[in-house]
Amino acid sequence: MINRIVKWIVFKCIYPISYRIAAFKRLKNRKVLFVENHQNTLSDNFHRLYKNLEEREYEIHVHFLQVADSGWKDIIIRTLRMIFDMADAKCVFISESNSVFGAFRLRKGTKLVQVWHACGAFKKWGFSVAEQSFGDDRKELMRYSGHRNYSLVPVSGQAVCWAYAEAFGLQERSEVIKPLGVSRTDAYFEEECLKQAEEHLNALPFSLKGRKIVLYAPTFRGEIKEAVTPKQFDLERFYDRFHKEYVLLIKQHPFVKKAVEIPERIRDGCMEITTQMTTEELLMVADVCTTDYSSVVFDYSLRNKPMLFFAFDLEEYYDERGFYYPYEEFVPGPVVRTMDELMAAMEEIEQFDENRMKNFRDAYMSGCDGHATERIVSEIFG
């Protein structure tokens, strides 16, 4: 009860009053904010937008709220600093949900742009999971919705616009959701980025020896603050069978803090990647991608290479969270439930269905063609 009262006071009194006071300042038409919810560095969701606006000599400010790793006091202090700073900004970019952006009505002339951190629409979130075990109370979502002020939500393709409207509760304002593409996917079309990814791969502390790359990139399980990676993938068994043909690289979800335990004997063919390469770089160099319910499925479809889906807990995931499309019909590759099935699928991985991949890419990634950043900036600033 105390927490609920404090939240009400902060979101219904302190935040809106602070914004109204700060909004008396004159609007700066060339001032832009980038706001990170959890990370303490600028994420790849913002890199190209930041660079584009920097080259155009916009005044750029960045705020790191570090919501997941901080107490109430620190969060409120950082948020108030951000509120006072955004009050005279032309545009504010965010890439995750945050209720603070629904605590007040934006002044005329300021745009709030949600460049959601994932491509496509895969597992459900927001209003789509209200009242489910993973989701929040619907009344709470309505009371503290951070989505009501969005001016623009650029998404990866026309086919997913409806899902974002549902997740953000924007069915009445669905026109703000536009298939302009996702800015960070421009990297997959840039030769310089592809070359840099190869250089970073070759700098890893083992020899490829002609071997191909398998990327294992699962989504997290549990709550954000206690996120974990599933342990059903048997690293040693995979190594024993495929280490002469493949190197296994593991990329955990950014919310997961605990490192993967890799036995010493397999480290010449298995490695967790933390800071050595970005997720985008790994997707650029991977010959096969194995995931479960991660949105990397959309990014990797741009590479037109085979994928495997290790969905050992599919039924539980349906019950807890669910998907926007029937999972096994939707994903563009074989679905496996056990390590036996995964090993068998790897034996035949070169015979993947290219037409299925193309149809998937055309449907859900039609806006990602290497020019998404240009379109988003043009839509906002003209």
C-alpha cells in the first residue's frame, strides 16, 4: 500500500508538476534527447540515429535512467533530471516502455518517438499480456501508460503494425505506427559493418580452422532483475559432435548478468561473447542461428541463412506469455524440443527452406532495407 501511494504521488503529482514548470522554457527546435531505461551506455537501437543527427549538428543529450539496477530514490532523481531536460526538446527517443512518459501531456512541438528495441512482433508484451502471469494489471497499465504520448512508432514492416497497436493500447491512434523500418538494421547493408564484424570474429582467442559459426542466442527467463539463460543446451555434447565443423558462440540476453559456465576442454570451439562483438556483428558472421523466442529471428532473416528454434518449454511460454502468431507455423525454420532433435536438425541444416525464409522476411521486415534511419529522421524533422 505504501509503495502504491508513493507511486501515485510521484507519477500524478511530482512528475507532471515538474514538467509543467520546466515547459515554460522556450522550445529548442534542434535539441534532441536519447533516453535509456536500463543500460548505462547508448544501445545499438540509437547509434545510427545519434550519428545522423550529430552530423546534422543537432544538440543531443543522453540520459541513463538505470531502472533495473537502482532504488526508488535514484530512479526518481535521474528521472526528474531527464524531465527538466526534455521539457524544451524538439524530440525524445526511447526504445523501451517507461510509465514516466505518460505522467504528463507533452507540450506542443515536442515529439516522443518509440524506436522499440526489437524488430517484428514475436512474443507478446504490454497490453497484450495484461492480467497474465508475465503481464501487469490492466488498470495499472491504463493508469500509468507511458504510450499515450507517442508521436511516432517506426516498426519493421506493415504486417506487424496491428501487434504494436495492441501492445501499446494505441488502437485509437494506430496512425502513429508506421513501417519505416528499424534504424539499427541498416548495419546489415553496410560493407564497412560487415568487414568490421569479420575482423572482430578473427580477433577472438581461438582459430576457426575453416570452421563455420553457430550462434546460440536465447531470450531470458524470469524477471528482469533476476533474468537467467536456460541450461537445456548441452554445450559439451554439441562440441563433441560438431567441433570439427563448427564453433559455437553464445550471446546471452542483455538482462542476464551471470556468465555461462564453459568447461575448459571445449573452449577451443565454444565461447560466450559479452563485449567482444555486438549482437548485430554476431548475426552478420553466423552461418547458423539457434534461438528460441528471441526477436533476433527477424534480424537474422535479413541474412538469408538457416535457423533452428530450440523451444523446449513452448507450452509453458504459451501459458505465461504467448505469441502474436502460432509459433510453429510462424518461425522460418525447424522447431526442436530436445538436444536429440537439435543435433539431428544440425545434421541437415544446409537443406533449409529458402522460400520460407524469403516469405517471412518480405512479410515482417519489409521496411528494413538499409535506409530506415533516413526515413525515420525525415518523418520526424522533415
